[in-house]
Amino acid sequence: MKILIVGGTGMIGGHAALRLHAKGHDVTIAGRNEAATGSALAKLPFLRIDFTAHEQPANLLGQFEALVFAAGNDIRHLPKGEDFDAYVTRVNAACAPRFCRAARDAGVRRFINIGSFYPQAAPHLLAGNAYMRSRQAADAAIRALAGDDFFAVSINAPFVIGAVLGLTTMFRSYVGFAEGKFAPMPQAVPPGGVNFISTDSLSDAIEAVLVGGRNGHAYLVGDENLSFQEYFGAFFEALGKPAPLVVDAEFPLLPDAAISWGRGNNLYYEPDEGEAAELGYRRNDVRRTIREEIVPQFRDMAR
């Protein structure tokens, strides 16, 4: 299948791109900037596409049978000086569905949106959070475009962890933290927890939906409910060290702004068993991913 991965230079889209390429698909990655030099992604064909632009290159989009959209924006993408609420409302709620329509009109027949778990797992939080509302709006508007000749679904994921060879992510800091490189920062993490999923599990689900799935459906995926002590503790364990302490204070590597359900609270859920079986994604994969993929890539790197 000829597939375009928008957001394919990042961890989630990049992992899916490499997986699908390895399975024999004709994969092109797209984004505003090229893949990191020396990364495994740099070997894949690249298109410079800004999904927020009003006009999209129909002649380029129309080359592809399927499109995986892994380019939802959050606080990490906020341009300097812009209002966050206004930014995510414009980029996620308005630009992403407009891009989906452009892809459909150009001839793309399958569109897989990688969305956020919040609207389905914690709808009570939406009223007070513009980012969550923007992801919900994007999800609903994209799936509303589904029809007899256009397949559109969302795969809504929780916190995603993983590694792509040569791509530096926040997990480098997590490994450095576990190694003790951030002294005098105490080796302590906040209370509370959330659901996590590995890039391998998420790519399993993407691969399944590319050839199956229910048109117009929103799949809430998830793997393991872990406290932050258990989660960060897996980095320590992979390095042969005891788990960090729990201290009820803001944690620089996971600030309170990123814990939108409130520090000290848990945002746990179990994915629907039938949907998990339908998509066939692996479970209980978080600690393995930390131990076998993330820590080996980033350990012993300079701070």
C-alpha cells in the first residue's frame, strides 16, 4: 500500500513509518522539517507538508492510498508569543479536519487519525481544558467525513513511550534522571499515575486499521495503568537501581501542566476488550520497551 505518514518525523509517526516500511509498504513521511540526520527515518522518502496551510498540494496527496495523521499539536509545539488555547483550537480543531478533507478530495481513500485519549477516558476534564476540547473536535470532525468511498477513523492513545533509532526525545532526559545526572535534583517523582502504551502496541493498532477496522469509529487504546513511581521506576530498574521516592511536589521532567487531571490523582482505564482484540495490539509492553529500547539508546549519553 502507498502510505503517507504526516508527522512521520516524530516518534509516533516515525515508528509507524518504519514498521510499515519493514512490512513492505511504500511509505513516505511528511512534516514541516526533514527527519533528523542520521536517524533511521532519514532513509525514507520525505515530503515537506504543513497541514495547517489553507491550500494543500492535491497532486502530491493524491498519490497515496492511505494517510496516517500523527501531527496533533500540544504545548511542545506552541510558537513563542502565541496564546496556547487559541493556538490548539486553530491547529487541532480547525486545521486538522480541513487537511483531512483536502486528502479525501485529492483521492486518499483511508485516513487514520492518531488522537488523544482524554475525550473518551476523561470527558469530565474537557470543560476546563482547551487542548482536550481541540483534540475532541478534531476527532469528531475527521470521523464525520467517513463515507462509502472514504474510510476515516481515530485511534486515541494515552501517554506513548518508545524509541526510534537516532531520534532524540524527552526519554533521553528520563534516562539521565535515572542515571543521576541531574543532581542536585532529588530522585523523586510525583504521586498519581496514568495509562501508558508503547509505540509497538500503537503501531500494531495502526497496522490493523490500515486493512480493517470500522469506518467512522473512535478506538480508545491503552496498555498499562502505572503510577509515576512504577513508570519512572522502570527506568531505574533497567539500570539496576532502586525505584525513586514519591514526593508531592512539582517534578521538572513532568510538570503539573502535563498532569491535567491533577498531581496526585490517577487517570486509569481499561480499553474495551473487544476492540483490543479487534486491533490485535500487544499488551503489557511498557516495561519491556523501557528496558529493551529506550534505556539502551539513551544511557551514558552526555546530559
